Amino acid sequence: MKSPESILEKVQRKHLDFNFETLPQQMHDISGIRIIVRFEDDIVAMERRLEKQPDIKVLQRKDYVTRPKSNGYRSLHLILAVPVYLAAGVKAVTVEMQIRTIAMNFWASLEHELSYKKNVQHQAELRQELVEKAQLVHQLDQDMNDIKNQIRSEESDSMS
């Protein structure tokens, strides 16, 4: 759950209407979940599983894995309508789901810390270094995915 301070900051930054009825339609990440997977292939596999869920609807998809942000950030963001069961009945609630690899999450946690800390010396240089490291993280994710696929391919060949 996003903290009240974080909600207020985002409302002010994005000039949103601070109304308890309309805010959930404007701000989709008030509540959310982050799924950390081992391999890039698992990101797509997880998305496919979600799409098959009859009670979950994918409303929006932001693919920062194949099209990273300019700072190097990679993750798949899905805005979902999920059912919440209340005494008065079922209500669809909008949540954000982020799916990323362990390496993407490691990088993003450090980038987030730099972005939200004040008075960090050499901040511009550190930002540039993080952009460069994002490329290394991506290469590592691809290499690990390739190794996993090779291992699994050889396992299936030996069973044939």
C-alpha cells in the first residue's frame, strides 16, 4: 500500500483531483504487488498466467523490459482489475503489478534510493553510473536466461 504521504506527494506532483471517489481511477498504484522472478522468460510466463485468470482483467500494460526508461529502469507494469469480496458484494479494484527479475529489482532498489535521497554528493555522476550498470544488469539477465535455456534443452534431449 502506498503511504498517505506518498499518495499526497503524487497527487500534488501530477495535479490530480484529491477526491476519494475519483482518485483510484486516476492513481492505479495506491496498492500493488511486485513479483520477482529469476529469468526474463518468467516475466512473460507470469503475464500469460495472469491473462488466463477469469477474475483478473489486464487494463494496461507498460513494457519497460523491452523498452526501458531513459535511466535504464526495466520492469513489466500491469494495471489490473482484481476482485475484492466485501459484505455488500464483489468490487473490482485497480492495482499495479510489477514483474521483474532479481537483477532488475537489485538495480531498481538502488536507483530508487538515489532518486529519493536528498543531499547525495556527486548525484549526477552516480545517475550516469547507474545508467551504465543497467546495461550490465540487462546483459547478465540475458546471459543467465540463455544458460537456463541451454541446461533445460540438454535435459530434454537426454530424456528423448
